[in-house]
Amino acid sequence: MGDGEFRIPPRRIGVAVKVSSPEAVRLGIRVMNELRRRGVEGVADRESAAALGFPEGPDRAELGRAVDVVLVLGGDGTFLSASRGCPAGTAVAGINLGTLGFLTEHAPSETFHLLDAVCSGQVVVERRARLRAVVNNGRQTWEMQALNDVVVTKAALARILNIRVMVGGEVLTHLRSDGLILATPTGSTAYNLSAGGPIVHPGLDALIITPICSHGLTQRPVVVPMNLPVKVWVEDDRGGGYLTVDGQLGVPLPSGVEVEIGPSPEPLAVIREPSSSFFSILHHKLKWGERSG
């Protein structure tokens, strides 16, 4: 699926809600009933189904592989958890019932207009690059996919980590820092931005490498081509660090264990709000570019 219009009306639509939000649950019930009225099969993931009172569907991580389109009712955290298992051919739309909502850009008031567009197959779809992170400790291999970022941090105590980074087969840096963020352009406005990294347009095929509280003042964020292979190690004899994906999945990262990071073969297809743009989202969500005084 490329960028542009998605013209195939879906037969099965997945619904994932932020179950801790009464507003999201109420709207989710209305959406499921409306899908039934339209003759479209609505499938709620197991967690959402329990809150909505509908038949139990697959686990949230598997929802995207069981349906044609996923509707997310919640915030960016709900969007990340629901989209993680989506293959490139399953489009995802986020309805913002959270706080900031960079990923869930559709307003709740537009839910049923969005549903009209989805059911008629007339929506604008944008492909977003994802990262693939592989960790092998010699006994077990973890392979994880990230839409926002892959982060290496300390496992426990407040201490400095020694981190080695290679890009394209060459040593980029040896860091002494609290950690390291490897972010996609989509994730550039998340943890990366808080750590002083740059905002990068999601249309760029780039990877942002941002130290967290570096001990060396010359070690600044670097933007590299997404297709260059990246390897990261924690060089530490005090227990190593911890690897976190999109702030939701994580594994211990013992000293000397290599993390391989590169582009995922499965980009995410995001259903966009036609009237918005990346720059309008920056202006609206971050108040970026506004005049002061």
C-alpha cells in the first residue's frame, strides 16, 4: 500500500479502545453498533471487547492481522499498542481521546464521518517507517518493531552508561550518558524531542540518534539515512542496561550484547485527516512557530 487514497472498502474493521477512558468506551460501543448496522463486521480486541460488552476478538497485538482496517479510540499509547501488530496492508486510524494526540489526529466529533470514508474506501493513507530491533543474548533472540523509538537506558540505579554505537559498519561514537534514543521521524516529536533531539518530517527516510543527558557536551543528536545498519552495545560491567520499544515493550540488555537496528520491512499505513498536515499538527499540538508576545 502506497501513499494516497485507499479505495478498497473493508469487510472487517478492528476496534481498539482505551479501556480506562469512559468516553472511549462509550464511543466504542456506538462504533461497534454502527458497523453492525452497516453490515460490516466489527472485531474488538480481547481487552476492548471485555469493556465494550461485545464478543471477544484476538489479542490486541494480533488484531491488525485479523482485519482490513483498525480504528483506535484513545491516545497515542493506545495507538502504539494497537498498531504494533498491523502488517503493511492494514490501515490504522486514530481518534484522539487522550491528551496530545500526535498519532491519533482525528477528532471524536468526526468519528462517524471518518467511518463513512473508511467504509466507502475513500480515505487518505500515509506510509510511516518503522524500526526493527533484534537482540540476541546467545540463548534467546527478541525481534521487536517500533513506530516511535528504540531506547537504551539504565536498568536500575542512577548511574552513567557506557554505550558504543556503529552506523553503516563504522564507529559513530562511544557515549557516556543516561541512555540513547533511536527514533523514526514519526517518533521525533516523542521522547526524542524531550531529550533535545530534532523534529523530523515523517516523509523523510531518516533515523535520529539522540543521547540522553550525555556526559560529553560535544555529543549531539545525529540524523542518518534509515537504510544504514545500526549496532548498539552497552559496555558496562555493572549489569548492563535495558532496551525499551515505543515505551511499552522491553528486555534486559546485558553488557556486551548487541542490538541491531534497521528499517522494518512492514511500514505502517496511517489514515490521515485530509484537512491537516504535519505543519498544522506542529502548530496546533506544540504551538510551534507561533509568534510570542
